[in-house]
Amino acid sequence: SPYQMEHILVWEAANGPVQSGYHIHHINGIKDDNRIENLVAMSASDHHSNKGLALYEERIRQLEEELAKARNKSN
């Protein structure tokens, strides 16, 4: 496909082509946060069936908010 979503382009620039059958997942659940440290390749079955993933995503968002607040206080 001539069109690729930004998170795939970011992943491939750092890691090479996405392996067949894998998806690039936003670790913190924020779909427009395409920092490489927020992206992970997951098999399609793990990507679509991991029900606990939402809990991790929420906790990561909370930790990132706490970190941003701490950084703002130190500036």
C-alpha cells in the first residue's frame, strides 16, 4: 500500500520492515504518540487478544503525567 501510518514509518526507520503477521502497538495507548520508545511490535493475536493491555496503557499514561508534572516543577 502506498499509504502507511506514521507509527509504522517510525518503527521501520528504527527497526526495519515490520515482520509479517505483526502489528505496531502504541504502548501507552495514545495513538498519536509515535515516539519510538512508545512503539512495540506485537503478533496480531497478542495485539488483539491481550485484555490486560488496557490496564498497562492506563498505568503508563498516569506515570507519564506524573513525570511531566515533576519536570515542570523542576524548571
